[in-house]
Amino acid sequence: MKKDIILCGVGGQGILSIATIIGQAATEAGINLKQAEVHGMSQRGGDVQSNLRLSTETIWSDLIPQGGADLVISMEPMEALRYLPYLAKDGTVVTGSKAFINIPNYPDEAALMEEIDSLPSSVKFDIDAIAKDAGNARGANMVLLGMAAPFLEILSVEQLRKAVAVVFARKGESVVEANLKAFDKGVEASRS
Amino acid sequence: MQKKLLLGDEAIALGAIDAGLSGVYAYPGTPSTEITEFIQNNLVAKERGIHSRWCTNEKTAMEAALGMSYCGKRALVCMKHVGMNVCADAFVNSAITGVKGGLVVLAADDPSMHSSQNEQDSRFYAKFAMVPVFEPGSQQEAYDMVADAFELSERLKEPVLFRVVTRLAHSRAAVQVHEPVSENALDVSQDSWVLLPAMARKKYAALIEKQPLMEKAAEESMYNRMESGSGSIGIVACGIAYNYVKEVLGDEAKVLKISQYPLPAGQIRKLASESDAILVVEDGQPVVEEQLAALLGAGYPVKGRLTGDLPRTGELTPDCVAAALGKPSGPAFDNAKNLVGRPPQLCQGCGHRDVYTALNKVLSEYPDYRIFGDIGCYTLGALPPFRALSSCVDMGASITMAKGAADSGFFPAVAVIGDSTFTHSGMTGLLDAVNDGSNITVVISDNLTTGMTGGQDSAGTSRYEAICVGLGVEPGHVRVVVPLPQNMEEITRILREEIAYEGVSVVIPRRECVQVAARHARERKATQEKADRK
């Protein structure tokens, strides 16, 4: 079994934390993993992505081929669309629905939503609002991870939840609790 | 034996520590930075007192490492590919002097220029200096190979180049690690590394004599291996290119994987004799493809980047390799319709923003002006909304290009350079300008850190005024301002005065990088909480 995932968003939105948690869960479960990250200049408010490959077999390439990603997990709707050529025809897009506008020529939001809805399989929620409701305004990335969790299949929701706790453990109990709550809200939204 | 999830860079760092490293010498540069950072934070490295402080530039790094090697200890030098240009003098000559303690020179190449101004291939430097190269294909290989690189370096008494590309440096995978071995003992035996012509000629002849040994090592290397697959095309795959070939062809691949150079000519001839043509798959420039044409003769068909079978520029992808192998990737969606570019930009609240706002305001008062830029976050001042820069070439070039423009009669010529870039390669140019009395204004935008690579210590922090005055800039024309919107009137007034001054003037806008300031605040809070709990 394999799951090829593109994680994406805008620099500073916390996609590498999502990658770290999935990586932790995969390592714990003994699943092979390769995860290509973006560092350096591209992090400064520009588009960022991480190719995350999980498999029970040997993984060769660090990069996912076009048409090969089972999942695109995005913090932001336009960034989700950036990687469309990499999405498998039967793949799923899981994205935050609120636009992050730091450029003057951001596309029409209604048209953007329509394009996402026209995909064979997509899920979108306002992850910022859900995070705020959960009392963790900075936890939108954990809401997104929760939303994506039921689609990961190669790892169970419980395995991912445990990894959230492990990764945030060194930041103290209150941080762990806040992130678990955001994660749970994401799972809930996805399953509703 | 223990498994750890490591970036390629981290695997190299840990591999070096576990191989008995005594010092890492480096200047930050994407995608190599995380190697030195890992060593700085590693417990074994701290216990052993392994040197890991950042150097002023790649040349000082290379030379210090050579000095450590002279005393018998294992040293690692790390840099991004263009750092090889800066340390080239020391690097090439270290092959002539030879080494004592193992010396591994790591160059992280950046095909596709994710964070760079060119995609030069460091393997050319190794060929130029006539030293061996290791090029790992995976994180595990990166970890294992460092120890072998140190051993080969000590056996041949030559430096060894360790070449990685961004995609390996910044990709994570599980790595099996072992316990660290001891460091080398200090060896103060007298060795003459004096490269006066008469002695250099002998040393150079000795280097030539070692070439067959390097070739033999590569021919017998466990990292260069043939896999007999099917088909009439033989594939030569270098470093991580091997992974793309395997991704596409799996066990069918008739492939010679190359991860140690000089090229194993015997193995290549064997593959050629068993194939109708050879496809060279290598990330970066067509270094091997060119050599194969010479090795196999003009009649033998060699394909690769030069023949257009693979793209001439940019990093390899599983898709372009699949196309070259005649197995294009499966059906995919077209590009989205509602999509625009999102280029990187200066952070909100960044002091560089205020510097460019002030410069644009003052310089627009002149009929024509040029701002010569440099390498760092502030290069983003070239993009909207500022569009302030006319050039960005290499570390330090802002000052010397402004000087050349002023020498040719242009006014006003302004240079913008960061604090870390100034100590890296700007000081010597400023001395030239002082000696020539060039009419330039140098803006050292001091954010108290090396910002672009993630906030490493900057070599000259708190000494910039002293350095400029020491180089001969008139003390009255070294001016410090705080780049904040509320200070705009003062900043623009001082810039006006210093641009009007005929001669070399330096303006230093100084305010901590907002990212580093936030990190410092978090660290202070954590320390406070820890203290409170006690």
C-alpha cells in the first residue's frame, strides 16, 4: 500500500509541522517514508510545498510523479490548485477554504471555489474559523491535518492523533491539549 | 543500531560526527545550512567540543579546515555550490598540498535554482582539482558515505568532494545509525605544505601519480554498481538520478549507478559493450555525459541533457526521466485556471522594507540613479512593490559594482548589502573604494543576523562602524539609523546628506530581523517558564 501526498500552502502557515507529525506516525508504525521539503528563499511568504510519500514498499523518488498524488492537502484554496497536475485522477483535495491574499492579483474567489468543487473529490472547510472555535487560533494546520486524517488510510486517525501528542510534547501539556482539540475538530468536520 | 528520521543534510552531519569529526567549518547557504546547525545542536558534538561556529565565508572555512587536517584531525567544510567559487583557491591548492586528517568538502548544488543565482555543478571543481567525489543517492547512503569519504581522504592523503543536490539535502527519510567512533589524535609531525614553485611541482606530480589510485577506488567502490535489467539501452545514473530511474523501471532497469568518481571507466565500457546506446541521467550539468563521449569514442551513441533526451536545465524529476525512458507518466489534470504566481517577499515589519522605502523616496529626486544589490533577503527589494535594484550578482558585488559605476562617471551610485554579506565579501571592496576615493554610498542593512538562511549569527555584529572606520571611511560619514516608519524623516535626511557627500559614505540602518526577534522572544519566554517552575 502507498499514499503519495502533496502538502502545500504559503510560507509560514505551518505545513512542515503537518509533515513532521505524519512522519512521526509513519516512523512509529514502521511505514517507509520520504519527505521533500522547501527551505530558503521560497519560504518568505511565497508558495511552499512538501512531497510526502508513504509506502509499505521501497520508495525510490523523493518527488511524486505527475498524476500520482493520492492527496493534496492545502492550507489555502489557490495553493491547492497549484498542484493539480500532480493529483491522481482518483485523488482527493483537502483544503482550507479561506484565501490567503498577500498578492495584488489573487484570482476571483468564487471562481476558485467553483473550480475546487468541480474536482471529482474534494473537501474544504474554513480551518481558521474552526481553529478559533476550538480556542486555538494558531492551530489551523492541526485542523487541516484532522480533516485529512480519514483520507490517509495507510495511517489510522488514532495513530496520527498520538503523533500530534508526541511532536508537541516538549512544548508542554497545554500546547498538546490545544493541538489535539484542533485536530479532533478537523476530524469531526471531515466526517460530518 | 537505531533508526532516525533525518534530512539528507542531517544524515551527513550525523555521519560526520559518528565518523570521528573534530570540526565543521561553514558559511550558511541553502541547501547546506542544516548540516552545520545539526552539529551545533548535537549532544555528542557538544560533549566532544567539536568546532561548529560559523565562519566569515567559505574561503576562511576551507582554510581553517585544512589547518585542522594538517594537525591530523578530521574536518568537514560545508557550503552551497557557489561557495565553491569563493573557496576555490584554497580548495584547488589543498589537492596539491594534500591532507593529513581526513578532509571532506561538502558542496550542496541547487539545480533549478530554488534559492540560488545559478546551477553550476560542483563535480567540475573536483575534476579541476583532480580529487575524488562522493555523490549519495539516498539519506542512508549519505550517512554511510561520510565515513568512507574520510577514510579515502586519509588513505590517499587528498581532500574529497562530497556532492549533494537540494532534493537530497532537504528530503527526509529513515536512516540506520551507529555509535560514534573516536576522533583522531593530534598529529603534529612536521609536513611541508609550502607551495613554492619548486616544491609545488613535486607535489603536483605526486597528485598526478595518485590518479590511478582514485580510479581504482571508484572502480571497486561498493557505491558504483551495475544492475543487469532488460532492454538495449544502458543507463548511467548518478547520485539521486538512480532513484528516478528505479521509480520508472523498477527491476527492469539496466543501470550502472554511479556515486563515486572519477568515473569507473571499466564498468562504463562493460555497460556500453552490452548495450546499443547509453542514456546518462544526472542531476545538474552534463558532466558525465561529456566525459562519456570521450571515453566511448565519437561513434558510440550517448544520450542525455546535451542531446535533448533530458531537459538541458533544471533539476531532474520522475516525469522527465520517465519521458526519456519512453514511459511517460500517467494521465493527469491540466493546470488550474484560477492560478497566479505567489513570489516570495520581505516579511511584514522587516527593516529592509523601510530601507527601500527611504531609498526610493530619496533617489527619485535625482534624474537617474542605480542601486546595486547583493545576496540576501533584501534582494527581494528587486521585486514589486519596491523594484529598487539594478543588480544582484555575487556576495559583495554591490559595493564593487557601485564603485565601478562611479569610476565610469555615474552618479548617484548606491550599494545595498546585508551585514553578513558585508563581512563575507564586502569589506575588501570597501577598502578599494576608500583607496580610490570613489563617490559611492554604501547602505549596510544590518538586521543583526544572516537572515535568508534562517537567522544564523553574523560575523561582524556590533562592529560594523569600527570596521568601516578601520578601513578608512571618514568617521563622520559612517551613519547609523533605525529603520522604522516613524524614523522616515531622519533616515531620508541622512541618506540625502551622504549621497550628496563626494566620497565614500556608509549608512547603517540597524534593526533586528523580525523572525529572529520573534525566536529570541520565544526563547526568553521558555527560559523564564523553566525558571518559574524551579
